[in-house]
Amino acid sequence: MHEAILHQSIWSVESILKDKMVTWRDQITINGNTALHVAVGTSNNRTFLEKMLNLAIKDNQPLDMRNSEGSTLLHVAAVVGNIEAAKMLVERNPKMLFEKDKEGQTPLNRALSNMHTDTYTHLLDHYLKFTDMEQGKLFDSSEILVNAISSKDYDSALKMVYFIWVSKNTSVSNMEKFIRDPDIVLTAIAQNFPPNVNYLERRMMLLFSHVPVTFKFVEATQRKEKAYNNAEFLVRLTCILIRESTTTSTTYKNAIFEATRQNAVKVVKLIVSEFPNAIWTSNEDGHNIIQYAVINCSEKVYNLLYQMSEHKNIYRTIKDPLDNNLLHLAARLAPKNKLNPISGAALQLQRELQWFKEVESFVCPLNVIQKNLAGETPQMIFTKEHKELVIEGEKWMKETAQSYTITAALITTIVFAAAITVPGGNKQDNGIPVFTNNGAFTVFAISDAISFFTSVTSLLMFLSILTARFSEQDFLFKLPTKLIIGLASLFISTTAMLVAFGATLFLVFGQNNSWILFPIAALTCLPITSFVTLQFPLIYDLISATYGRSMFVSKVLIRELYLVNPCAAEQEPLIVLLADNPFAGRIASPLGNADDKVARGGGVTPPPPPTTVTDITNHHLTLLTVIGSYGGYTNAVNSYR
């Protein structure tokens, strides 16, 4: 029977059953699978599966048979991702959706845990057609919802949360079972909250949206934006469900700290806007979310300091149970997951110094010299915590400088020799180069001079790094600046040397063969391109980290606005960074007054803040429309949202 099914021979199956050598309920595999279990688990041939199912029904065999693990046919289809079998089974027996195996798992759970998205989505769509209390047993816990979120399937998770909402009046158990573990759901969202599309991605998406040809990177950007919008909407709906329960005192604690650790500032904002007291929630170490953000180097959450109006000043002097102020916490070594993405120990130490200096500029001057219960000032903690990183940074700087010093010295030697022995030689009577009046010789002379002077500059920069003191403060600007100048000079000298070499080849071999200029130019570009490809990432990291846009909110660009609270009727005045603010003054009051107008964009009035699921759904769609119509105002709309 097993072999007949594997060969999809329905004639052989019928013959075996007719001779009663095997029955429909006989277990034909080691793990106790019946003939139908094997067929569902091994065949995607719809015709064969349909004949097998029809044959079983013809023989008056129910389709709810189980194997030794308690799995139904739909369980097996979900495990292997056989969507064709799943469609036929659900069509013939919808109650199989709610059956559980010996481990208490439904087919929906099995499909999700095995990452069969198509099968899982199909089963979920069928399940959500049922709203009575019996079918509500799918939500015996929040496990399936958490699994969907952990799989980053925010669309399905959003469907489930919305289903819980619309069925709460007819299936109270759904609501109660969900509210029993709300913190787990919010924490899962915080752990897996997707990044939003950046400015460049959004511009590229808008630019290519009118092109008939579909590009993969545009599709990827659209999926990224959809995931972010769905995840944000999921947080809002979850907040509404929690708000309407009676157990909201600590439901957001783990979630808001996980969001802070993950630097998911959008999740933090949404939770705080719904539960204002969450801003003062403390963990087991007595740290609130701003203190926790400083410890974990979560700069986006830390920037919320500048959106707090009067509450901001409290943090200037706030201390934890060990008498550590914010600067003490900033002096600690950042977690590994924050340092590892940064290339090189020197840049890691630079980022740590930037954190320390930023918090130092925020706290009261007296906090700089204050001691904690251990008798340590912030600077003492910083020196102690970063002792090993300073040693590693010094080693990294020296090794980098030494390797580039050799290259710079070689280039200096080569181009100096080339300047002395010019191509073509000199005239015997006056010593003037033979090719003086040739244009290619002028290119050679200029390129050789540029290469020589920039290589000497590069060499001096690298030598100055090797002889530096390597104190903590040197890693902030001094050493990175020297390395930037050295690398930039080395790149220029290398490029100029190759141009000079190409000009020499043309002078020697291309006087009567102008076609040789093209392969020379192509071959000259090859090493230049290789150098840029291999070394540009380091130069870019150095420049952006040292002189690029700060990861902290600029005090000059901060303007006080009132943000619309997306979930609640009351809200706190916030301060939001808007480099180019299209909204003047308060973009909306807590009640969404009609007098609040948009300064630009045709006087469009933002929609009123939603307070119900229906309102928030319309609000969500309205904002997506606004984003599509006013692409230039995306940052403002995102802040408004």
C-alpha cells in the first residue's frame, strides 16, 4: 500500500483495498500513519488526492482518522505544507480546523511552526469565518498569535487580533484568554518590530511606482513598508484590547523594556501614549525606560527625553537605587549586540564616547562629579568599564596604520622615481623631457605630482597615529580624523599613480595607435574600483561616525508640538524633531479641533484621533492615503501617527 501511494497508483490502491489486504484504518508506517496520512504527506497531485479522498468517502470512511501521534489528516497537510490537500480537507470537513493532536496543537499551529506561510494563511482565513464560542478554542492561549508575530507575519497576526475584537461580544472567552497574556503579545511585537523604510527607499519607491516595469527592490521596499504599517497597527489594536480589560496595571512592563532594549521607539511611543504611567515603570534593577535606554545605548528611545516638555528636567538629576545618575549609567560598557555591528574597536570606543558626551551635556553639571554608593564618579566608571576596549582600539589603530604606512611608502618611492626618470628620457643638449609638448606628458606630470604629495601626506598621518598617546579622548575626534585624512590621501595618491602609469603607457606605445587608449583606461579603472569597493566602507564609517549626522536629536531643530494620541482621549504635550515641518504649531489638539490647520499642502486638516477599532481602521487607511499623496511630508505624517 505504501509503495502504491508513493507511485500514485490509484488502481493499485483500489486493488489492495478490494482484496482487504489493508484497510483504511490500518497503520502502514512506523509512526502509525494510515494510507490517507501517507497520501496527504507525500503527494501534491490534486487529482490523485481527490481520488483517494473520494474512495475513502465511498467506502463510508470518516476523514477524522488519526495516527499514533494523534494527528489528523489536516495536521499532516499542515506539517508538510501541502496546501492542495489542506484545501480539500477543509472543504470536506471544516471541523478538522479545530482538532488538536496529543501535544495540544491545531493544524494552524503546525503550519505556522513549520513556516508554511501559504498553508497557514489559507487555514487562518477559513478559521476566521467562524465566530462562535466553540471555534474560539483556538485561542486557548496567545501562543499562536505570538508564533505569527515571531514569524514576522504581521498581516495574519493583525487578522487574529481584529478577530478577537469583533468576536469579543459573542465569544468572551477569546477576549479573556487573550487578555490573560497581553504582555507576552506586546513583548513579541517589541522583539520583532520591523524597521520602517528610510527616506531614500521611500523616494525610490515613489519614483519607480509610475514605471510599468516592476523592480525587485521596489517590491522589497513595499513589503517592508507594509510590514511596518501592519506591526504599528497591531500594537494599536492590542493596546485597545488591553485598555478595555481590567488588568492593565502591569501588562506593558516587559513589553516596554524589551522595546527599549531593541530601540523600537515606535512601540515605546504607542505604549506610553496609551498608558502614560508606563514612562515611570521600573524594572527589577529600579531603572525606568529612559535609564534603561541609556544603559542599552538605545538612542531613539533616549531622544524621547526631548519630547517630554516639563518631565525632561526630572531626568537631569534622577538616580537609581545605587545612587547612579544618568551619566553613571552612560559610562557603562554598551551591550555586545550594540557594539558588534560597529567595525573596529576604535569606532566602538568612539561611539561610547559620543554617548557619554551626549548624556554629559544633558545632565546637570554637578552630576559630572557626583559619586554613587560605590564612591565612583561617572568618569571613573567609564575608564574602568572601557579599559579593555581602549587597549583593543589602540591595537586596531596601530595595525591599520602600519598596513597603510607600507602602502603609502611604496607609492611615495615609485612616484618619486618616476618623476626623476620621465618617460621617453631627456634631450641631450638641454635636459628637457622629450615629450614636453605632448598632452599625455602633462597628464603624467600632474598625476605624478599629486600622487607624490598625497602619499607623503598619507604617510605622515599614519606615522602620527603610530606615535600617538592613545588616551580615551583621542578616540573621539583626533585619531579618527587622522585616519580619515590618511585613507583619503592614500586613495587620491593611488588613483593619481595609476593615471600617471596609464599616461606613460600611452606615451610609449600609443603615439601611432590611438586605440590603445581605451584598454589602458579600462585597466586603470579596475584597481581603482577594487580599492573603492574594499576600502570605501571603512572610510564611510569613519566619516559618518565622526562628522556625519548625529544619532541624537539636534537641540536647534526641536520644536514643541502636540501629537495626536492614536488610542486615548488624553495625551501629554510632546516635542518632536521635524527638520522641515509642514505643520505649523499644534497639528491637532487631543480632540482634533477643526481650527488646527496644516501650514502647507493645501491646508489639509489631520483626521481626529481614533478611539475605537472602527475609527482606528479608518485612521490607518487615511494616513496611508496621506502618505501616498504627500510623499514630501512623510516624516511629519509619521510623527503625527
